[in-house]
Amino acid sequence: MRTVYHKQIAELTAQLGEMCGMAGAAMKRATQALLEADIAAAEQVIRDHEQIVAMRAQVEKEAFALLALQQPVAGELRTIFSATPIIADVERMGALAVHIAKIAAREHPKQVLPAEVRGCFADMARVAITLGDNAKQVLMSRDLQQAARLHEQDDAMDDLYRNLFSVLIDQEWKHGISVAVETALLGRFYERFADHAVEIGRRVIFMGGGALPAEDVNH
Amino acid sequence: MRTVYHKQIAELTAQLGEMCGMAGAAMKRATQALLEADIAAAEQVIRDHEQIVAMRAQVEKEAFALLALQQPVAGELRTIFSATPIIADVERMGALAVHIAKIAAREHPKQVLPAEVRGCFADMARVAITLGDNAKQVLMSRDLQQAARLHEQDDAMDDLYRNLFSVLIDQEWKHGISVAVETALLGRFYERFADHAVEIGRRVIFMGGGALPAEDVNH
């Protein structure tokens, strides 16, 4: 009985990691769709999101069943207690990738982003995808120091996001209102993706026995 | 012992409702700050958010302690299991109100919004605040039918949000890029506030014994 239980806990952790990996892959593809006007990539992100949604429902159900049937304690209780908010974060990361893919698909074959912000977006995407990868890693490794570092890694995103707005607002923008608004929202989707990865880091610290570090209220 | 336990569960529910009420009050004040260029209201929203953040940490701790010490079952287990994601939603609602307040404060004494979108924002605010109030009510009442209706009430927000973008993009906009970008982001903050209220409705349905209804992936 206990062996089955420990297998289930390990499986829950593996599923959280897998979902996080799926969200990261979605963001990678959405960026490909956005920067290369790649319609196939965009359509795949939109299609694949159903898997994340289905997995969310499944894993939440399993976490609740573990809690109800096994009366876990200590570290295992912390893991199960944290699963639901982590799943919500991961699902949101996937949804943000879908938003990006949908804009790329809607504008196809046109390039959504003007040349002068494309580099900034490539950088934001790199930071977002790295943060997603690192969130997945710390979910699996429970390395608390690495989990705490996610917060610092997000500083790069904040700089890039601010920089994007200075291009949009302060410099001479020649691409009209519609493109400016779309560019701003796209930037926000990358920035929020990174925030959710940081939030997963916070939850992993709690899983490992730490207090929940305060969330940064500036996002 | 069990009496203390039931009192704690009731208190947890009351605290969730109270936090939701605080987020709703913050949104009301942030809207006052935005639409009336009311700097005192903006500053109060920013200042008061610390209370929501502190309460989040406190209530999460209490929920975990209840789970660890009381081994709750059935409806009480569902309540405690749902508390953490609900708290995350409520905290986010408060943070979105802070975003709005900060923009109002930064631009003060200037009006942020041009006259032709102010009516739309008043409507979005009304829908958002109503959804927040209803989320609080269903948290307290556990009225599952009312909880399910939150999703339909959000349709009005989606229409307003689309309408805002049609004003920004399709019509003759004379207020420049910077105001357009700010207006779009402000619109998104209201729309996301409403989404989190809907998400609380989903969680209440789960608390009451229902399955978690699928989240709308379009947000």
C-alpha cells in the first residue's frame, strides 16, 4: 500500500514537471510562430494546449485523491498541497503561449513585429523559456537554492520589458497604433510567463520546507 | 477539539471572503483613481495591498496547518484544498488594482484616459467589481448555481474588451501611441480581474462537490 502511495507521489511530481515542460515547449513554438511567421508552429501550439488543459484536470483530481485517501504528512503533504497552485501557474503559462500563437496565426503571412523590436522579443523569449526550463528542473530536483534564483533571473525580463516600452513610447514609432498595442500586449505575455515560472520557484521552496517567500507585487 | 476545528474551517472561509472583499474594494478605489484622477484613492490602493499580501501568507499558513493537524475529509478537505489557489487568484486581483492605481498616480494630475473610452472603462469597472462581489458572495454562500453564473457574467466583459480594441484600432485615434498602449493595458487589467473572479467561481463549484469545470482558454 505504502509502495503504491510513494509511487503516486513520485508520479505527481513527474506530471508537474511534464506539464511545465509542455508549457515551455509551447512557448518555444509560439516564439517560432511569432518571429518566423510560422503558421504550422502557431497551429500546433493552439492544438496542443488541450493536452495541458486535460492534464491539469487529471493531475488535480489525482492530487485531491491522494490527500483524501492517504492522509499524507510532512514533505509529501507539502508537495500535494502545492500541486494545485503550481498546476494553475503552468496552465496559465500554456495559455499565454496560445495568446502569442493566435496573434501570429491571425496576422499570417504578415510579420507581426517590426524589425526594431524583434531582437528584444528574441531576448524576452530566451529568458522566458530558460525560466520555464528552470522551473521544470527545480520541480524535479527540489534544489531550493536554484528555486530561489528564479526570482533574480526574472530581473532580466523586467529590464527587457521596460526597454520594449521605451522603444514603443519614447522613440519615433512609425508602425501605427494597432501594431504598437499588439506589441505591448505580446511583451506582457512573455513577462507574465516568466512571472509564473518564478511563482513555481516560490512553491518549490515551500515544498522543501521553507516559508512561502513574499511575491513581488510589481508584476 | 472538533469544535475548535469547525471554528477554524468557518474562519478560513470568512478570511477568503474578506480577502475577496478587499480586492473588490481595491478595484473600486483604483477605478475612482483612474476615472477621477484621484491621487488619494490611488495611494490608498497601493498602500492597502500590503494587507492582502500579508493576509495571503497568513491564510495559506493556516490552511496548511489545518491540513497537517486535522486530517480533514469530504467537504472540509475540498474547502482547504481549494483555499490556496483561491488565495492566489484574490492576491492577483488586488495586484491588478494596484497596476491601475499606479498608472493613475504616475499620470496625476493628468487624466489617463481620453473621453471616448472613459464610458467603456466605467462599464468594464462595473462588471469587474460586480464579478468580484459575486465571487465573494459565492465563497460565503456556496451557492453553486450562482458560482456557475459568474462565467456567463464575464461575457459582458469580453464584449466591452473587444469594443475597447475596436475604438483603439479601427477608428480614428488622436491620442498617440503612448496613450493607446496604456489604454490597452488598463483594459487588460480589468479583463483579467474578471477572469480571476470567474476562476474563484470554478473553485467554489469544486468545493461544493462538483468537478472543476474546464477553464475558458481564451483569456
